[in-house]
Amino acid sequence: MLVVEDSPLYSAEFFAVGDPYAYLADLRAEHPVSIHRRPDGYEFYALTRYDDVYAAYIDHQRLSSSYGTMIDGSWHPEKDTASGRMLIVADPPAHTAIKRPVKHSGFNRAMLGNTGRTVRRNIRAALAELSVGDRLDFSRVVAPELPKGVLEVLFGVGPKDAAVLLEATRTMIGYRDGAYAGTSPLDSLVDAQLEVLDFVDDLIEQRIDSGADDDMIGYLAQCVVRGEMTRDVALLNGLNVAVGGNETTPHTASLAVDTIHHERAQWQRVVDGDVSTELATQELLRWTSTNSYVQRVTVADVEIGGYTIPANSFVTLWNMSANRDAAVFDRPDDFVIDRPDNRQIAFGAGVHRCIGAPVATLEIQTLIEELAAWDKAFVVVDTPRKLHSNFMLGLTELHVEVVGAEDAKDLAK
Amino acid sequence: MTDISTAMIIACVQKVLNKDITEETDIFAAGVDSLAVLRCRALLKQQTGVRVPGHVFFGGRTPAGIAELIGAENAGR
């Protein structure tokens, strides 16, 4: 098996300025299962083929989530301190017990409808502010409107509070990136995390006092009151949903606008109504693969892709690589806006498939519906700045100019 | 600005962890995690009105170290 010393897969820099897709394509072709080491002794196995990644997701018994889903999330032999108490780092049966109330209260049909309407209202309001000739950073002006709408509904807060919470979660996940964290990244991470916890804890306190259960936090608070859930579990999962929702879809939105800019002829088919927004959304999710990988730990020897990975190993499942696997996708390295039978795996698979996947999909679809119906369009005017992270593929700057829809149509020719 | 003493920090951590510690105990080795820091902070704020930044706990690590950092951050203001 290939062993890579000092592997670029650890490097946030490599994902911002290098070509991780090309590197992963080589691994997929020659070394679908490989070992990646860092000088300090950290080591993980990397799965790069779709079938292997899928198999690892499904085998949640032998591939545990309890050590955190990010490299450095926790260290052997220490589990994440939230292990077993927060969805993303819990294995069944604890996972099942937490997932039920979170899914029921946050991601049911009525909530989804309400979320979609709020997100659409926010996007429309943001676009309505813009005039032809305006220049703006899409990643800061429009993209945050998506998760803001979700927070307003799930957490039952106003747009201003939602914006404050967004700022804090952004620092938490992007703490290795100077754009968010300033000069003292670890201090920023710690302070931002506590700010989010404080915010959610205050909301829980309010809902315990008022008895309201008409948003997700309220429902979890009433679970606490009835003794079905500890307050810490309610708090940790509020944090989990806030971070999961905030730090993904805005990046997908920015990458989507950049993709539309580069694929304007294909995009015009959506504008003209020849390609459905559902199909386009699925391809944008495959193409952007915002969450690049997740990490697991083997609790037994596991055979994957013809190799045996011993117990007690870190294993990384590369979504971004699986989504470019020629064994599953025709022309995997081309953006095909009407790709049929799209089996994209951007949200993972199995019991840990992103609980917010339906909301995230709706957010992106709503964005592209509103962009397609808009009488204007965005043109990218400067090289986008990529987020310095190997975990989230995103943009911290996307400078665009507003042009008339007819002018954009001419650009498509 | 209100001073936050080592003794006050010890009292809060003991209350949250429900075990005895000294001014030189590494509070994270003693079982403090992010949620415990959150509860300690809330207690200190109740008593003094001051919200201690989270990184001070992680930087100070012991009640004495944390109190010293709080003093240093205040002096720098």
C-alpha cells in the first residue's frame, strides 16, 4: 500500500492554492486505498473510490464516528469530549436516540416548507437591493442569506441574531484561515465556540421558561424539561446543527455562482427552462462537494477495496474524490448541468448522511431558481479566494459585478 | 474592572465538576471540557458581571494561571 510521508492532504494551503482534485484522481487510479502521515505521527488511511467510500459509510458499526469527523478533531486515544452526546460524533444506539428528536423537530415537512419560504424571501430581498453595475463580494453579501433563513426558522431567532451566530460559527470552522480568525487562530476558535454555545444555551433557557416548542430549540428544550434529554445534549446538538448548516451551504452557493459564470451556456438552459433546477442542483452538489472528507475510526479490522485496514486506524472518506469517480460518473471531470441518474455523495450515506441534506438541497435549489428568474446576473470579476481548509471547499471572496440578464445571455454565446 | 481571584475560579470549577481542586490543578486534566467552561463562565459572570473570554481558561489551565491571565488582559486594556 502506498504510504505518503508529510502528505498534502493535511495541508489547508494545498487545498487553497494547489490542485487536490488532480492529486486525488491519481490516488483513485493508482492507489485507491493509501496511508497518509504527518511528521508529528498522525496517520490516516484515505479512501478515494466511490464504492469504497460508500461501503465505509454504510459500515458504521466497524467505522466509528466517535473520534470526531475531522482530522485533529480528537487524538488517539482520546475521544471527542462530546462523543456519544452530539449527533456527528455518536454511534448507534446513542446516535439513534439523538437523531429522532432533532430530525422530528428540525427537519420535518412543515419546517422544511417554512425554511424554504424564509430562504427565498431572504435571497429575493438581497437580489432586489442590487443594480446593474454594482460590484460586491457574493460570499459575504448574498451567500449568508441561505443559512440565515434556516436559523431564523430552526432556532426561532430574528435575522440580526442569526447573523451574529453565523459570524461565530464561521470563525469556528474557518479558524485556520486568516480571513476569519485574525492572528491568533486557536484563541479565536475557542472564543467563537463558546460564543455559539452561549447563544444556544440562552435560547434553551428562554424556551424552558416559556414552554414554547414550535422551533427545534424549543422542542429540544421541552425534551430537557420532560427529562428525556440532558441539557448538555440539547446544547451540543444545537451547536451541531448551527455549524453544520452555516458552514456548508454558503460555500456551495458561492461555488455555484462561480460555476455558473464558467458554464454560462449550460446555465442558460436552466434560465430558458430547458433543464430543471432539480437536476442542476444535484450536479452543483456533486461538482462543488463542499465537505471534502469525513474521518472515521476502525473498531475492528476492516477489508475495503481489497486491503485490510487494521482496528484502531483513522480512515478518511473523500467525498470530493468519490464524486469524480469515472466508475460511477460519465465525464466525471466535466460539469454536466443535466446529468441524469446523479448518484452524488456530497452528503455522505447511511445513518450519518447529513441530517440537513434536504434543507441544504432546498437552499441551493431556491438560490438557483431565484437566480434563473432574476432580470440580472452575476459576472465574476476577480479570481475567487479559496478557503484555506482541507475539510470545507469554499470561497472566502467572490467578487462579482451585476449585469443585465440579456447581457449575460450574450456572454453565453 | 472587577478582579476575579484564584479562589473564585476554584469555587466555580469545583461547583461545575463536583470535585475538589487546588490553585495548581490543571482543570482540563481534572475533567473540564467546553461545556464546563461555559458553566464556569456563567457562574463568574453571575458573581462579577464580567464575561471571561474562553481562551483565558484554555491558556491559563490552572485556577492560578487563569487568574493571572485575567489580570494581564485587564492590565493591557
